[in-house]
Amino acid sequence: MIYKEGFQMRWAIQVVIMILLASLAWAGEKVSVEALLQNPERYDGKTVIVEGEITSYQEKVSRRGNPYTTFRLEDNGFSVAVFARGHLGLKDRLRVQVSGVFQRVKQVGGYTFYNEISADKVQLLK
């Protein structure tokens, strides 16, 4: 009986460790806009966390009626495009942290987008 309980405890600990490791990998790597653009192959298709200032902020609605937001995220003279579902209610010159999947090249219908983050989360910084 003791052997069985010990085995179950070890198994439970291993499951918890695997879940923690998976959540860390999913959380993304914090990277500067400059590093992202200087080595886009490294981050292509991966979740990244980037901070910067909003420029060219636009809230739009797709032909299918879905609201979305686009903007440039600038930091130290470098900028990357950001796409987010929904209207975020932000504006230019605000400093934010963006978490999302970076893509070097993204095809949507007949459009091609380069060096864009599809944001899962946009958080206002102080």
C-alpha cells in the first residue's frame, strides 16, 4: 500500500512540473522590438512579449462585421505591426506591453503582412 501511495505522489508531482513547464513555454519570451526585427527567423511563429509606444492606432471593422485594431509598436527607433481582435480603446503615444504570436510573413486573403504580432494581450503600462 505504501508503494502505491508513493508512486501516485511521484506521478502527481511529475504532472504538476510538466504543466508548469508548458505554461512557461506558452507565456512567451520577452524581447525588444529591435531584437525581434534583427533576428525575425528566431521568433517566427513564437509567442513574444514586447513593450513600446503605440503609433498609427486604428480601430476598424472587417467586411464580415468583426471589430479589430491595428497599430505600430515603436521602441528605440524600431517598430513592429500589431493586430488585435476587437476594439481596445487605446490611442497613440500610450506605452503598452503586447503578448502574441510573431509572424515574419502573414497571408490573409489577398493581403500580405510582414513582421506582425497577432496580439493575445495588450496591457497599458504606466
